[in-house]
Amino acid sequence: MVKQSIFGRISQLAKANINALLDQAEDPQKMLDQMVRDYTNNIAEAESAVAQTIGNLRMLQADYNEDVKNAQDWGNKALAASRKADEYRTAGDPVDAQKFDNLAKVAIQRQMTAESEAKAAEPSIASQTEVVDKLKTGLDQMKNKLNQLTAKRNELVARSKTAAAQTQVHDALKSIDIMDPTSEVGRFEEKIRREEAKVLGQQELASSSLDAQFNQLEDLGEQTEIEARLAALKSGGSKPAIGAGAPASTGATVDEADFDKL
């Protein structure tokens, strides 16, 4: 019963569909870890049972071989006793002849007993041999399945770690999105833009101030020349230059009619 129970468990585990079980699991990695532990424990138990079954089979085979050998030995002894009885009978000694015939009968009886025991053991040996072969096959299948489970677990663990790393990288990239105006980089860029705009404004203001200064210089130069020519006229010097500009305002209002009175 124990052997059959172990054999049934081995067959059930060996036929288990890993992928189907994983599809039904809430946490595949935990399920695989548990399955690896269960398989490891069952394999250890199965190995012990298989070893015990093999040991029992070897004992049956040893008893069988001993019965076969005993049958052969008693057969040889029966033949030797029978021949000895024939020799005494030929020599005219019926008493010793009968004695050895009786010994031959005893040997034959023991030979038959040994043969009967050996024959009775044959079905058990055949059955045990079949069980051992099936247990060995099932044990090999369980070991192969354990290798598959271990490989599947390692694959899932590796994939899980890769997914976690990718998620971490993705979250890190989201936290430093340079296009996000609320990010540190975005705020820093906006600050620089404001500083650049300020510099441009300062440059424009400086440029306007310089233009005004140059215009003042030009007006001052013209007024200076007018004053110089007026002074020359009063002193009887050179005449006003042709094409000279109109006199600058001296603070009094000039009427064009005043030129007609000259």
C-alpha cells in the first residue's frame, strides 16, 4: 500500500502542468518556491522508498537464488545417494541399498521443497521488479520536473528583477523630465531665460542712451559753429558760408518779416 501510494504521488507530480498551475497562481514566484520545496521533499521521500523497495527485491532475489541452488544441491545429493544404493544392491547388500535409497528420497523431498519455494517467489520478484522500474522512471521524471521548476523559477526571478529595474529607471526619468516646467531643470532654465531677457533689456537701454548722447553732441557742434560765424561777422571777418544751416534759436522769437526790413 505504501509503495503504491508513493508511486501514485510520483506519477501525479511528474504529470503536473507547470504553466497551467502558474496561470492560476496569484503569486507565481511564491508558488514555484513552494513547488520546488515540495518536489525536493517528495523526491527525497521517493528515493528512500525506492531504495527500500530495491532492497526488498534484492532480498527476494537472493532467497530465490538460494532456493534454486539448494534445489540443485539436493538434486545432486539425491542422485549420489541413488547411485550408492544401486552399488550396494549390486554388491548384494540390500540393507545399505535401502538406506541410501531412503537418503535419496529425503534429498528429493528437500529438492522439491526448495523448488517450490523458488517457484512461489517468482511472481513476487516479477511484481517487485516492475514496481522498482516504475518507481525509478517516476523518480527520474520528478527530477526532470524539478529541474524545469528550478529553471522556471530562476527565469521568473530574473524577469521580475529586470521589470523592477526598468520601473525604477522609468520613475527616475519621470522625476527629471527636462520638459516639465515644475522640475528643477525647468525652473533653472526659466531663471536663466529671465536673466538673459534682463541683459537684453539693459543692452537696449544702453543703446538708446548712447544715441541720445550722440544727438546732443551733434546739436552742440552746430550751435558752436553758428556762434563762431556770428562773432566773425561782427568783427568784419569772413562772410557766412553758402549753404550754412539756419541760425539756431537764441531764446528770442524770430519773424521772417524781419528779414525784409534789412
